[in-house]
Amino acid sequence: MTIPMTGQAAGVPFLALPPSGGPRPDAPAVLAWHLMDPPRTEAAFAAALPLAGLDAWRIYLGLPMTGSRTPPGGDEEVMRLGYEDAVLNLFGPISDQAVAEVAPAYDELRRELDLGSGPVGVLGGSHGAAVAQLVIAEGTVDVSAAVLVSPVVRLRSIVEANARNYDMTYTWSEPSLAVAGRMDFVARADEVSWPATLLVIGADDDASGVREPAEQLHAALADRSASQERAELIVIDGMGHALADEPGTEPAPQTAHAAEVDEHAVRWLRRHLVDAGRR
């Protein structure tokens, strides 16, 4: 059994698993960001989606304002901030900080773990997928392949879906609309050089908040790709939004749905990251 390496890199909590074939200078690396729903920490996300058998470094990064970086007052304070203004108090700041810190964190990890200069893939769940898409869109790291699970593809859509689910109304402002525009990846599809991208959604997830935006992004990427094989959408029957049971903060046994997601993610990353890097 592989013992994960844990610690902090440039202040970012991480959990790292070495390639299945062992460390080597040209090994690929996958940078992964968890959900804000279960699994909501880097360790819990690694247990849910370990990318079992992938011959690449798997590096799970903790999102700001979650896990060990939850603000004083804990989950209650996070909920208060969300009710006050989910976009300007949570989604915007978490995304801004996560994108700003990924390059210095990865540089430190490359030195600490002797990662070399192999190709990089990204994996994200829900809001972690929004971070992964921002990393792609803004060129923070050169990304060769992506797996987006239960992804936030259009922030405005997920905020309005959450508001309906909580029987409340979110009042948009110019600053919050600017944040939503930055995280509308369907609208930005033509301006971004997208890597080979797999989207995985649950058939039981919110239609307007998650499923329809993911379908729209897949259609946009498929239309502009010279190869239909560089964009794929998988719908998993019976799966909702979360990939683990509550509370989702500690490693837990992998659910059947998470195992299915993991198989698809490994297949995609093996083909478009590991094998492609050997050509």
C-alpha cells in the first residue's frame, strides 16, 4: 500500500501519491482540487478519486477557506459568509486565491518531490473543477489533459440553482456579475486553448446548475476540436453532486459512483496525459 505524502507547499495543504510505476524525472503530474460538498478536503478527495493505477503523480491541493484553512468560526462562519454573498464572499475569493497559489505551490512541489518536467493534467470536482478551468483558461500552468467532475461550468447557473434549492434569492451586482463572467466557461470556450477534456456528471445532479452547462461546454469543445476524441461527456446513472457521504472531511471508503468516476478519469488521463507524453 502506497503511503501518501502530506504537508504544505507555499502555504497550500497537499496530499501526493507517486506514479504507479514509481517516481521518474519525466513522470506526468495531475493537480487535483476537491469539491466544497463531500469530499471537501484534499485527503477525502484522494480517497474518493485516487486515480488508481495511473502512472503519474497525483497531487491533491486543499482549496482556500476549507479543511485546515477554514476561517475562525468554522463551518458556521462559512455558511454565514455564503448567505451574506456567496459569490463575493466565497466563490470569488476561493477561486482567486486557488489560482494565484497553484504556480508557486507546484514549483515548490517539483523541488520537494523531484517531479521533473513531465506533462501536467488537472482534475477538479464541483468548485474545484471551476478552479481547474480557470487554471486552463488563464494559462497558470500548461495543461495537457483535464477531468471535470460534477463541474461548476457557469457560476451564475450554479448560484441561481443553489438559491432555488435554499428558497432564497441571490441579488446580482456589477462586482458579482464580473466574477460570474470570469467563470462562464461556455462563454469563454472560443478564447481558450482547451486541452483534451473529459466531463463527468451525475444523472441525478441539478439540471440547470450542473448538467446543462456541462453539456453546453462539451458541445462547444466538440464543435471546435479537430478530433471528436478530445472532448467527452459521461453521464453516470443514479449519481448526484457529491462523491462521498457526509461529512466528507476525512478519507472514507470509496462509493460505487466514485469508483466509476475514477475508472473513467484514469482511462482519460492514461490516454491523453501518460501515453501521449511518451510519444
